[in-house]
Amino acid sequence: MRAMMLSRLGALSAESRPLDLVELPTPRPRPDEVLIRVAACGVCHTELDEIEGRTPPSRLPRVLGHQAIGRVEAVGSAVTAVRAGDRVGVAWVFRTCGVCGFCTTGRENLCERFEATGRDADGGYAEFMTAPAAFVHPMPSIFSDFEAAPLLCAGAIGYRSLRLANLTDGRPLGLTGFGASAHLVLMMAKRQYPHSPVLVFARSDEERAFARELGAAWTGDTDDTPPSLLAAIIDTTPVWKPIVRALGCLEPGGRLVINAIRKEDADRDWLARLDYPAQLWREKEIKSVANVTRQDVREFLTLAASIPIRPEVERYPLARANEALADLKARHVRGAKVLEIG
């Protein structure tokens, strides 16, 4: 089978090509796993974090990709709930221990033995992949493969972020950064909190125009002052400056939700500029988002199908995965990027 494989870590640019197109044996499912013929796989900023070493794979080489959609080709000997021919998706949560205190209280995203698709196990940048049957998700038929792929991470983690924002309908919500996840959060927020204006901070004119197309009540740059203080802000950027700026835009008691695995070091000096009385005092909160649970994914897919949420998608052939990643890092973003594989 064809796959795009990461064999070395390093800075990604338009000139570098960290992924190699290789031929690999088609994997065989273990007794509790299924074999999936992959049709499409979303491209996520987390892949940049993996390639550049901020959250490196547990071993190299590794096939990346954790927003995979496809058809079950074969099932392991112990699998009963999934059948060959089923259309399924595989998200970031690949496997957890199932017995720890986190797993048994609905918080498997915090499991110490959490395994991530495309980081701790080979993912969807390939024509075939395996995954535990208990961790694959039936996909609503309303979505094409390319629409469905970004729902598995950008959508599901956005759903968890919006829940953690603790928003009350009618109170203003801010989004800082406007890529694959944030544009889906805007669609969700307009459905779940119809009286809450959504204000978007984005650094490019194109991103701000896209946010207005989707119904943002106001858009501005990271340095701009919104027309009112915000009850909650969800950050989806890879850097520190928007964090400091966002805290200054929260109302007393407001909550900043950081939807990122790691932040880049290039602008870490912004933390030294944090003005505690002006930006953090008066019982403001900072809440991080760590991974997703299977319940997050399945609840979000049900919600997305009922609205329905239609992600804006830019498609790339599998062999152009390096280009898709470079475009993502350069912020050439309108919606979500998806690899066409099957």
C-alpha cells in the first residue's frame, strides 16, 4: 500500500519534505481490531507539532493522520460490533487502558496510557490502517468522506472546547484563530447559543472575511479591541501572543479555553508581558483542552448531522501531503485541509 511516512523530525517549510511516499505491506488487524481502507484523512496542526518535535511520535518511522474516514475491509477474530463494509472514522483517541480512574469516570482523554492515532500508532496518511474496533466511529451518511474527515478532530475538539467554555446563551463568545476547528465552533455556537454574538480574532483579511461569511458578529486582528468584553474565548492558535491578548478581552469571571497540545517557543516572551491586574485578575480562568473522548466524538457527530455542519474543505492528493502541511503552517487556510486517498 502507499503511505506518507515520517522518518525524521525537523522544522517544516515549503522547501522541506518531511514525509516520504513509500510502499508498505498492508497491515493485518489484531483480534480486537479492524482493517480500514482509507478514503480520506484530514490534515491537522497537530501533525506540525509531531513533525517539528513538540509532541513527537513515540517511535519513528510513523504514518501520521488522525482524521481518517474509510470502509472496514476486514475484522479481527474477536470483533462483533463492526462488520466489513461499514463506513467508519478514526479520531485522535486510538486506545486507552479502560481501567484507570480516568477511564472509569468518563475522562479517558486523561488516561496515562492514552495512545494517539498517527502518533503512537500508524494513522490515516495511507491506503490502509488498523484500529481497535471499540475506538472507531460510525459515520453519518449525510456527510461525504471529505466533509466527514475534519469532523473527527477539528470538530470534536471544537465541541469539547465549546462545552468547556461554560457559556450561557446570550453572553458573547470570542474565537482567536480561525482555521479548521474554529470555523466549525462558529457553526456550533450559532446553533447551541443562538443569542450569543461570536467575535473572531484572526490575523489575515481572508480569515476575517470567511468568519463574517459564516455569521461572526465582529472580526478583528489579535491586537484589535472588541466592542465589548467577552464571557469566554476559545484559542486555537499555536502561539502565545493571542493568549495574553485574549485575557485582556475577558470580562470579570470570564474563561479562556486553550485548544492546543503545545505552544511554539518563538514568541514565548509574550508571557513576560502579562499584566496581572489588567489581564488576569478578577477571577478570570484559564482552561486547557486535552485530547478528546469517544463520547465527545460521537456526541459531536450526532450534533453535526442534525444541524447539519458542512465543513469548508480543500482537497489534496495523498502524495501532496507535504504541500498541505506547508500551506497549513503558512496559514493558507480556509476551513480544513483533507487528503484524498482511496
